Amino acid sequence: MAPIIIIGMHRSGTSMLTRMLEELGLFVGKKKQRNHEAKFFFHINEWLFRQCGASWDNPEIFKRLLDNRELRSSAIQYIRFLMNSPYVILFSGLRKYFHYRSPGNLPIPWGWKDPRNTYTLPLWLDIFPNAKVVHIYRHGVDVAQSLRVRHERTLRHIINVTSLQKILYWYIWIRRKRPLWLTVRCASLEGGISLWEEYLCQAKNCMDSLGERAIDLKYEDLLAEPVETLKSLSHFCGLSNPESVIKNVAGRAKKRRAYAYMSNPDLQEFALLITDRLRLLGY
């Protein structure tokens, strides 16, 4: 069965959406990161980004790999090898691996979420040409503010930790090359907005060619009409649920999170300054 690939800018509701779909029956991996990203696909996307010096907050350079026919072909071959290796147990789990080997053989609706799928999607479509794609996007000012708040919280934590913890962080950053979401770009609203623009433009370019195999979902619409939206998504993903289950999952949607920037005068002022940029991308 072809997968459901969930894409979208960071802080745009990808984790919330993935948790909802998992509760409705979509298999999204045995081992997952804190943000509900399947570790197997997370590590592959991370490896792909590293091949060309890209990062989650500097993704545009990844297009160079996509444009290089030889590198792209080599990356696809390696991913196909991993998809049929025991390493895939990280996603499938031991039982499903012994029954089906590759995730592509799973007889149930399955997929994975990772914001970096937004850029690596062309490679995944080379491997899974019949895959379906769900793109969720959110108001850019809310995204930029969420990124800025996370940056400030992480920075304060790093400044205040003990010397022993600093040594531990050094090991994580330098030895294991694992980021802790501290990024200079997202320290400002302008930096966050420009990153949001890059992700949305890339997503829309990919979605345009997929037709009925893709859904563009506005975060605010999901919060406003969660039951109807989840019904539509369930049908799209091949999930079968009674309405009572859908209503129960929909009850977790927090409507107050939609257009949160409207309660902050400074953020409202910033939104007015970039009205044209927001309008170009659906806001």
C-alpha cells in the first residue's frame, strides 16, 4: 500500500495532525521522536539534508541535490536499500518486519510526518510514485512567533544550565551532531517569516502536480471545523471510523490557537507590515 506523506512548515500543526490521524488508524511508525516523527524516516531525511549542507532552517540548498541527476539516483538507491533492510524495524516494529519486510508491503494505511518532507518529497515520490500527500499550513505570523518563543526558551535554558549539563550539550551538538533547535534565523520574526515563505512555496510547487493525490489543509480550518475536516482526511487516507470516534478525536482541537497573533498588538502590527507577503500565500 502506498504511504501517506505529511508535509508542512515547522510549528504549523504537523504533529497535532499526525497524532489525530494515528488515533484514527493511520500507522505512523513504531519508534517516534518527541514531535511524533518516525525515527526511521527522520534519520533518512536528516542524512539527505546533510549531504548538501542543508538544515531545517536553511533548506533551500537541498534543491541542489534534487537537480543533480547522479546524486539523486544514488540517494534513491540507498534509501531503497534501507527500506528493505533490518533497519526498517525502527519503523515497522519486529512483528510487522517479519510479516511484510518493507513498509511498502503493509496492507494497512501507513505514512509518516516530517516537516523536511516538504523538500525531500520529490525523492520519496520517486520511491513511492502512488503516494498521497497531506500538506498542512498555518498563518505565517503565528509560525514565526512560535519559532521565536522556542528559540528564546532554548537560549535561556542553555545560559542557565550547570557546567555538567553544558558538557552534555557539547557532546550532543559536536559529537552526535544533533541540534537543539537553537537557530539564529528564527530569533527574529522576519527570519521566521522568510523561512515560512520558503517552505510554503516549496510545498505548493510540489502539490500542484499531484492533483487528487494531495490535500492542502489550512491549520485554522482544521481547528474551526475539526469533525468535517477529519472525516474528509479519513476518507482520503483510507481510514474507516464511526462518527463517534472522529468526534472524540476532533474534541482535542483547540480553536483558540487559530490566529493567535490577533491577541498581541505587536504581532498585529507586524502582520500589517507584511500584508502583501501573507496574501500571496493564502492569508
